[in-house]
Amino acid sequence: MFPQQATQLRDMPLYTKLTPNKLAVHSANDTDQDGDGLTNLQEQELAERFAPVIYHQTDEPNLPANVDWFLGRTALRFFDRTCGVDDLLVTAPTQSDLHWLAQQSCGADTSFDSYNWRDANKQRTFYLADLTLENRRGPEDTRLWTTYYHAYPNNGKGVTIQYWRFHAYNTGLATSFHVLGKTLEGGFHGGDWEGIQVVLDRDSVPLKAHFLGHTEISELGWNAVEKEGDHAVIYSEKGGHASRTSGDRSGIRQETWTGGITRWPNGTSTASGELVNLGARRAAMNGQLFVYYSGLWGSPSQYSALAQVIPAALHGVKEMVE
């Protein structure tokens, strides 16, 4: 009876493609498109001034990329482990193709909207599939190494600028576990977002910076941050891409501001990618509709299949292998 029931439920999901637009921010206008009280020009000028310098390892296996490059090589899918659903919604989606509604999945009464649904256990989720092996390195063309930013007023009456960079894959440090007679591999995943944020006071003077790691965010006062001029220096961890505050400068040096260059270990220089204002979660700017998407940026891992039955003592391993 159970296999028949599972098959019946499997056939029930209904999918509807929705408009990509969020509700308009009523205070937004042409000069302040995300409606946060800062003009577009103010945000761009501050972001350019403090845009970081990033050092990548010479043998980095996953070079930076951008969202559109990634989307053109992936597929948007809906996954429900409850009854084995893994359905293709669209191949090579554009940013406008990321808004979908899934209904009646595995008999659930809930509707799942790709703009606001997130399952912390990764049992029922939208996801963008891992790229093929030949694409996981990312583009060699440094003009495609886009840096995204979000600038907003902070509680100190200043401005905080978040800088985000994207890698198509996180090779990380491969590891494996043997649990309940099954082998779980981890330490790698598709789609990897990394970044830092710079906190400014009311006079646009930097106070501190936050560096995003794997399981923590480290904070340094601005005087303790390694800098080149006004630009914080980031050392991107090989394969894992966490933002480190110290490291080796002999690798690939990437300037993230407009007109910046990327210098390769052999001494050649190429143009860096754009510095793009993505707006806010409530109001995307510059066509960056991906900020509304709430699903995974890689395929669900093998670990999540057993996340509900692994003994509690092993749950601390979860973040490391996802």
C-alpha cells in the first residue's frame, strides 16, 4: 500500500510561474530606488570608495562568477524528499524565471513560493542545480567577476555597506562520514556566497568591518583591518572562499571597484568585473531580481536525507558538511 500511496502523492504537485516583481516600495523613486533614504548616487560613491581588494589563491579551483553566468548553466527545480519529488521547472533560467509557486506537494496543504519559502532542513525546497564539472571552476574572463553590494542606513546614523561575491561551486575540504550503514560525503556544495561589510559613522568614516566565515562572522576595528588605501583587503580561502583577514599576496589580486583590474601571478593584468548595487530584499535594483529568491543555490546534499535520523550527538557536524 505504501508504494502506491507514495506514487499517488508524487503525481500531485502543481506548479505556477509567477511575476518576478515584488510589491513596490512606496517611498522609492528614481533617485532612491530601494527607498532607504540614501540616494542611488550616495550608495554608489560610498561603495566605490571602500570596495575591497580580494586575493585569491594561485590554484583556486572555483574562480568568482556572477549570477547571470551561473543561471545560464543551471536549472531551477523543486525537491520534496517526503515522496521523492525532484521536478524540473526551467532550464537555464533568467532572473525573471525564478518566481514559482508549488502546491499540493506530497499532499501538503501549504503553498510553497520560491520568493519566501525556505526549509532549514532542506527536505522540501526550490533549488538551482549544481553545475557540471567543467563549469564549476567559473569563468576565466575576469570581466565576469561581478561584486554585488547593498548599502543601507545603520543604527549609528551612518551607512553600512555589504559586499557580496559569488562562486559557482565550493570545493572546500572533502570529507566523509559513515552513519547508519551509509557513507555521507561533505565539505563541498554548489553556489557559494561570501562577503564582508564595512560600517561607517555619520561622517562616512569607517568604524569596523565584518568578515564572513563558514560558521561565524569576525569583527575588526577599522584600524586593525589590513588595507590598501581605503580598501579593505580580503584573503579568499582556497576552495571554500571564506573571507580571511590575513594570508598570501602571491596569488590573484582582484580590485572590485569600477575600472579596477585583476592582476595574475604571472604579472599580466585584466579588467575586473562590475560593482553592482543589488538594492534591498524588499526592492531589487539594476535588474537583480535574484535577491527575492529564497531557495538553494546548489543541489540538496546527501547529508540532508538522513538529517532527521542521525543521532543528536552528530548534529553539530551538519554545518560543516552542508
